[in-house]
Amino acid sequence: MALRKPKARLNLRQAIEAAIQQVPRGKVSTYGAIARAAGLPGAARQVAGVLHRSFGLPWQRILGAGGEIKLRGDSAIEQRLRLESEGVIFRGRRVDMKRHEYKFPRAKSR
DNA sequence: AGGGTGACGATCA
DNA sequence: ATGATCGCCACCC
């Protein structure tokens, strides 16, 4: 009995990066969804942090809740252009999530 | 070691 | 729809 570690999970950063990498081209996800997929519900800000500090990730595919771009200034424009070039359609200022949101496979059985 | 910080999210005015 | 506020939580200095 004793103690059991809740979960010896990988480094947070790796878990988050792995989740982000799963989003395919032409699809998008949200900070919150990535956090959940990485086993860190509620850690949306950490997802943003990783995106901010890591290179080599498809950062443009991660949006705020509702498909909204949460970046500011030039970066926001670049994100939109990159997504559009991948075929992602916007509806006003947001991505059409019904059409492009990537659904993560259930980590645990269906 | 501790606390400020932020590419969030949900809610309310 | 926009802006403010509060709760979250690991990372960085």
C-alpha cells in the first residue's frame, strides 16, 4: 500500500509535444484539448508555454477555445496564413472547428 | 525556493 | 461581440 505515484508520466513538455505532433496537416486543435490529450486537464497555459518555447512543432495548428487565434500582431497573421495554406477554412476570425478540429483517440479504451 | 507569468478557458457585465 | 475578472498550473528567473 503504500504509496503509489499517481502516474509517473513523461516530462510534461514531452507529453505536450507528443500530443501536438499528432495533429495532422489540415486539422487543428486547441490548447485545452492538447492539455487533456497529454493527461493534463486544465494545463492549457502550459501547452501555450511549450509552443512558445519549443521549435519544430506545428504551432500554427493549435488555437484557443472555439478555434480562435490567441496570438497577437504579426504572429497572429502568420498563423492564419499558414493554416489557410494547409487548407484550413476560417469563419470570421475563427477556424471552422466543425470541419477542422482533430479528435484525439481515447487514451483509455474507447 | 518562491512567486510572477502567460500563444488559456469559462463566465459575467 | 468585446472587455474584465477569476481560476488554473507548470515553467522561468
